[in-house]
Amino acid sequence: MGLILSGASFGPAWAALILGALSILAERRPVRVNSNVELTASLLPVVFAAVMFGPLSAMAVGALGLVVTFHQPYTRWLIWTCTRSLGAGLAGVAASLILVDELSAGRLFGAVAVAAFVNSAFDTMMGALVIRIRRSGDSLSGLRLMKPILLGTVPLYTAVLVLLIYAYEEFSGWSLFLFLVPAFAAHRLHGLYREQRERTDQLRVANDRLENANLSFAVALVAALDARDQYTAGHSAAVAVYARDIASRLGLSEECQQTAHLCGLVHDIGKVGLPAGLLEKPGALTLEERRRMEEHSAIGERILQKVDDYAEIAWIVRHHHERMDGNGYPDRLRGEEIPLISRIIAVADAYNAMTSGRPYRDAMPSRVARFRLAQASGTQFDTTVVAAFEAILAGAGEPYLSGVRADFAVEAQRQPDLLPQAVASVA
């Protein structure tokens, strides 16, 4: 046995058959890199044969590995088998040139690394050529795969192969199985990791699409509300911006900021369940009318609970009119019993209501509205939330102070298909 000292050696037939069988097993468990490329652990037996027994043995092992793909069209199978054998043979020639006349640990390591590189690079270039022929695309597109493939396989397989060769030389051929089994297992684990990462990426994309759909649905709900009460829709858009900024100022997570924004958009959606005349009344409300108006937060909760992706924020919408002193509605919650985002919505809601004009009163100046928020801090509003909002308003310009910057009309126009769905859900 022993390492090759020339390029003509074939090696023992039993070794070639065993390595060929291992190559077949490797080809049956490929790891998908992308839609066009799959990797297998067949590099291990092929390069082992190339270094130990020479190019002829390597070519035989490479060809045997493709027996499992014989179900493909015959011509394609024959061409790819010849290509794989040629790559294995080139790896054997490269190894024999390094190991000729002298054997040392350094030369052995170099021979294995070069053989693995030559075999992988040749296979990758042939694969790139196939992609080029099939798709008539950029001739370099397939070659861009070479770097991640070579960097991900050659170093790992080189180390494994050096250990395999050492075990084969020092002990016996049966020692190969002690190393090949965990080597193939590691390859499969790598495949499972890649598959898991792909699934994670797919879930991330799906989650992003769901978030966009949620926002689009919220915009559609606001558009439905706008059809009944133009003030309320514009008010909701402004509250959404204020609520998100307050949450950011308080140091809440990005997820909480998005939730605050979404809740701001839909916090008054329950008003679609109120009589139209009540929303449009120019004067002060009677006690009965005020009681009916106060039902909108509970109605909003019921509407949102019917939509799976909104059920979790329904309770926030329900409590956005609670007060810190327990005199709010609908459940007279007190202090920390009120959800934080509900407390944020309450402040943003009150400020924009005061700074927006209505048929029966003019809009308050921002400084007056901020003074009233400060006066009600600790009784009606959360002190921390009021302080955070004041810090934001202190450095803001007039469009932000008056709420005219927060206009979602354009977004609503971009989602016309969602409007019937929103109205149907509300109904």
C-alpha cells in the first residue's frame, strides 16, 4: 500500500470499491447551497483515493459516486460522470506531483489541500458552465459560488483527510470507518444547519410580510373610519406618530414602538360603531351622548379581537381612556394596572385632540395643550409619559406640533384592495 510516488498507481481494488461505495453514500445525502448547487461529502473518498492511490483510482471512485444519478437523462449523466472523473484525476495528478520522490508531513498536508482544492474548483467551474449554458446568463454568475464553497469545504476536509491517511498508514484500512462515519455525520449536520438557517430566513421574510400586511390593514381601517369622520382618521394618524416617538423616547424596544404606532392608528376604530350624527354633532354632547361616545373603546376592542393578528393589541385599545386616578373608562383601572402603551396613547390622544380644530371650537396653541397635560400629570396621565412627550415637543417644529406631518392618506390610497376587507371585518 503506501502513498503514491507516481501518477500511474491504481491501488488495491478492494480499497477502490470501498471508497466508491462511500462516494455513493455521500452523493445520496447532498447539502443544497442554493437553487442551482448542491454539495456532498464525496470529496472525502475521492481526494483520499487521489492522494493514496493516484489519479486512476480517484477517477474510478469519482465515477462510482454518480451511479446514484443514473436516473437522469443518459447523455447528461455520461457528461457529468466524465467531468467528475476528470476532476478527480486532476486532483490525483496534483497530489502525485507534490509527493514525488519525498514524503513529509508538510508535503502530505500540501498534497491533500491542493488535491481538495483542484477537485472542488474543477467541479465548481463545470457547474458554473452548466448554469451558463442552461440560463444564458452572466458567465461569471456561477463562479461567484466558488469562494464560499472552497472556503467552507477545503479547510475542513483537508484536516479530516490528513487524519484519515495517517490512520490508514499507521493502523489498517478498517480504521477508515472510525473517521469516515463522523465525517459524514458532520457533513449531514452542516446540511441540517443550512436547512434550518434557510427556514429561519423564510420565517423572517414571512414575518416582515405579515408586519407590512398588519400596517396595511390598519391603514385600511383608518380609511374606513375616514369615510365616516375625516377628523378622526387624521387624528389617528397623528396619534400613531406621537405614540411611536414617545415609546422611543422611553427606551422601549423596537417591537413596542411598532405596537404603539399600530395602536395609535386604530385606537379610535370603535367609532365606526357609533351613530354618524354623534360623530358630526357640532355642539356639546348630552350625558347620554357622552355615554354612547365612551363605548367606542370597548367597541374597538371587539372589532380587533375578530382579527387574529390584532387580538393582542385589542386590550390596549380598550384601555386608552383609563386614568391614573381610576376615574377613566371603561374599567376604571388605576396606575400601573393600565397597560403602558395605553397610557402612551392617552397622552398622545389628548394632546392632538386639544391642538386640532373642531366645528364647535378652535385648536389650542401647542403651549396651552402642553400646560394642560402637565396640570393633569399624575391624575389623568402618567407623569413619566408626559415628561417624555414634553421633551419631544420642546425640540419639534410647527408641523409636528400641530400634527399635520402625520398624514396617512397616501398609504391608504396604495392599499385599495384592503378597504373592503377592513369594512367587512368592522361590520
